[in-house]
Amino acid sequence: MTTELPEVVAASTLPADCETTDVVVIGFGIAGGCAALEAARSGARVVLLERAATYGGTSAMSGGHFYLGGGTAVQQATGHEDSPEEMYKYLMAVSRDPEPEKIRAFCDDSVEHFDWIEALGFEFERSYFPGKAVIQPNTEGLMFTGNEKVHPFRDQAVPAPRGHKVPVPGDTGGTQMVMDLLSKRVEEAGVEVRYETGATNLVVGDDGAVVGVAWRKFKETGHLRARSVIVAAGGFVMNPEMVQEFTPALGAKLFVLGNTYDDGLGIRLGESVGAGVKFMDQPFITAPFYPPSQLVTGIIVNKLGDRFVAEDSYHARTSGFVMDQPDQAAYLIVDSAHIEHPSMPLCPFIDGWETVAEMEEALGIPEGRLQRTLASYNEHARQGEDPEFHKHPDWIEPQDQGPWGAYDLTLGKALYAGFTLGGMRTSVDGEVLAEDGHVIPGLYAAGACAVNIAQDGKGYASGTQLAEGSYFGRRAGRRAARA
């Protein structure tokens, strides 16, 4: 692996009979597939290059959440009111450095995009899962997958569930079904897909415009001229050197979520021709302590015995705040009336104690601190209140029935997983932008190698990457075809 940028190939060095097409797409995950499909449907000749032997990429490894709203058919069928405006207000509120034009487009077009995804050949189940979980346990089509009901966001936008899951049970492989359908639609549209063929360099004309790619297939190499190049080659979580440079929190103590080709090549290809990058230091990190849902009624404290986050936060938000604590240590404290061991505990159970004082001593928390924290929480919880962190009333219950148990949320003890969120700066239509904001002609980007909606781990909601990757991939494909 490397952090070095690929060399740029001058167009003037290409042979006169160099192969030519309209649009080249690099990477056949959800973003690249949608980009290629829309470009072809817009009338362009499209060649799709994929380094692997098949389609899917990291997209196919996920459970199948799409973050969509504004009044989708599933939201309507399950009685959940939503509007593009409320969705927009929420995403603006949770974004670290929001780009209003992109968020507005994403929200305004969300229902249309939902319909487009279903038109690939399936339907989201018209059902709702009300519990607190990482993903629906069965085939329920809708659930809350973000911080919509968490303070302060519930006061800034009317909460609505927007986590749409494809009708495949379980938490892995759900998107594979979508990728299978997308592959069929891509084939029908006349896209030429070349597997085991990776782009290695960008070709640039005298005016600085990107006009093609250099490629490699095993020992065979060549060039492909194009009017537009769309990079959809994933993030960089599988590149240890880039992780160490930009997101050291995704170090040896985390299980990384990605496929072999999430090595940052797409981002480095863009940088080789002057692409600006954003949020390269932002990872998604999480070790969920639920389900079962009732564990959310407990309290999370650091090694000093202090609470630091509302426990009903989305699991990545909670994990993000754990990373900010001393020694990245945290414990979930639950009493005997609410404790229930998860069937797949990512955060291991430590032990149980007859008194809070004994638990405090065993965990190495300063004497009296946890006792005061728990006593204060219980006092307010009996009134259904949480004045310190404003946990939603649905999850406020006193933890006053001994004995008490503790789960370990500490980095290195809990099984944290993560991926990268940084990538190339882009316009709302996927045009790659230089650091000063000017468009790099001929170059587009979408998916995990571009920055659109998913930019801050603490504000992330499950389904954001699949939804934004497919949506902005479509926009990039249409724009590249028109160019």
C-alpha cells in the first residue's frame, strides 16, 4: 500500500488508434453501477472498469439500509409523516460542515430516488420495526437508524424513521440482492463491464481536462480515451498507510469494514490531477451495545464515573463520544431489572456486583463518583426526566434494583468496527472540485471516494452511504453523459 499519487498520463502520448468511449466509470459498487446505468440511459457509450472478478464492492457486504425520506411509500404505508423540509432540517443539523445545495437536492429527490431503486426490480416491505437495533431483525422495511429522536435534533426537525431495508433478513448481504438487480439493468442498458481490470492513471489533455484512463488487467495494459471519467472506487480503510496518516483512530484495535480494493486509489487518482479533499480525518466507528433495546435504559459512564452522552443516541454517535473520553474507556451500567445479555455481544459483559460501591472499586472509578452519578440519574428518572443529557422519555427508567452489571465499551475491549468518510470535493452533480473550488473538467466522483452527505461519524445514520452513493452516482452519470 502507498500514499503516493499515481503519475498523470499526457494525452499527447496516446497512440492515434487509442480506444475511445463516451464515459468511463471506475468501480462497480452501488455508486459506480448507478452512475453507469444513468449515463447509458442518457445515451452515452459507457465502459465500466472493476478491479475485482465480480460486481458489488463494499456495497454488497452491507445489510441493505437506504436512508430515504420525505414521504416514501413505506413511510406512508406505516403511518409516518415526513417531508423533504423536515429531512433537510435534520441532515443540516447533524452535519459537521453541511453543503446545503447537496442536502436540499438529496431530500427533495428522495421519494423519486426511492421509486427509482424499487424500479430496479424489488419492493421494500411496507412494514415498520419499532425497536432499538442496528438493523431490522427480519424483513421490516423501515426503522429509525439515526439520531432523529435524540436531543437536540428532535427539537430541530420533526423525527421520522428513514432507514429503509431491502427485504432480506439479517445484517449482512442485503445489498447483494440490489447489486444483482443493478447488474442486470446495467447489462440491459448496454454498458460494457470489464472485470479484473483496474484504472491505474488518469489521462489529461493540454488544457488540464481529464480525457481518459490507463488500465491494467493482469499483465495487459492499455489506455481508454473518454469525454468523462467517473471515479467510484471506494474509501481507503484497507490502506494502512493512508489510515495512519488521516484516520489513526481506525488503528489496530478496530475491525475495518471494507473490501480489498478500499485502498484509496480512487481518491489518489483524483488528487493526481488536483482534486481537493475533505473530511479525510473523519471515520465511522461503532460497537453497538444493543439490541436488546432495554439496555438503552442504562447509563454510560467514563473511567471517572461521569456520563458523557445520551444513551439513546445512534450507536455511532455514542461510539464517537467514547473516542473522546480518557483512555477511550467507557462502561454501560444496568441494574438487575433491566439487564439482558445480547445474543451477539460486541461489548462484553464484565461482571455483576451487589452494591454500586463494589462495582465502582472493581472498575477503578474514583470513590463515590459512580454512586453520585447513578443516584442523580435515578432521582430524575423516577420523574421521567434527564435534565443533564435529555435522553428520550421512552428510554428513561431508574437503575436502582441491585445487583448491578457492567458492559465494557472501552476501545480494545469492545469489538469496534469502522470505515472512512473522507474523499474528493464534488459539486451537486458529481463534478470533482479543486481546493479553490474550480471544476476539474472531465472528472466526476461518487460513493465512498467523494464527500456528499456522510461526513461526520457522530452525525451518521445507517443507510446514508448506500442512499447518497446511489443518488449522487446517478447525478454524476447524467452529468457526465451530457458533457
